[in-house]
Amino acid sequence: MRRALRYVAIWCGATAVAVSVSWFGVRGVLRSEFVDDVAVQPFAARTAGAGVPAPETPAPETPAPRRTTRKPVAPKPAPTPAAGPGSLKVVTVKGGEVAFRIGPDGCRLVSATPVSGYTAKVARADGWIRVDLAKGQHGTGVFCIGHERRTDTWEY
């Protein structure tokens, strides 16, 4: 009996050591997968008022801009739901953000904005659009399937 308890104690100890070593091996991978995800920002849509005047706010005073030798960067216009028929679907993934307009005629790409270090590549065919936001050999494919009126993402 004493010999059997000894074997059970050794087996339990070896199992505990193996589980601990495995946990320390995958802990960093799991942490980077779930903690490093891009925070989802709320999408604020601008709608045209139906006879309701917008509240007036005074413009803040800013000093006159200094002249520089650099070329100024034009701000990107924000997509608005009133730009065409259908609903605006914004998909945010680790590599950036992709916006589609999904309507009765299918889907249309509104914008693809990769984050720093990622590239955007667009592929189109009848009925669908694919936008790849990739960094090296890894990335995310964001699909818009027009006849199903839905979006989908694939990690690779």
C-alpha cells in the first residue's frame, strides 16, 4: 500500500510540473493574443437633421499657422451614411479598419485604413469584395458578400 501511494504521489508531482511548464510556455502567446487586440472605437455617424437645427457652438480661437517647408497633409473625409443607399458596416480588426456600404445592389468598399506597419490589398469579383490587411505573412482578410448582405473575417 505504501508503495502504491508513493507512485501516486510521484505521478501527481510530475503531472503538476508538466502542467506548470506548459502554462508558462503558452501564457505569453495567450496574453499577446488577447491583451494586444485593437480597442474597438465607437462609430459616430452623422445624420442629416429633419428640420432640427444643430446646436451652435463657438469655434475655438487658434493661433495663425506657421509657414513650414513641409507639404501639408489633407485630412481624410469621414464616411457618412447619407453617401448612398444601404447600410454602412465598419469592421475593425487588428490590422486596421474597413468600411463597406451594403445595399440592395450588393456591397461597395467605402474605405480601407491599415494601421502603421500593415498594408491593404483589395480583390473584387462578382458578388464579393475582399480586403487584406497584412503585415508580412500574417494578417486578416475582411470579406463583404453582397448577395448575403454580410461581412466576414479570416485570420491568417
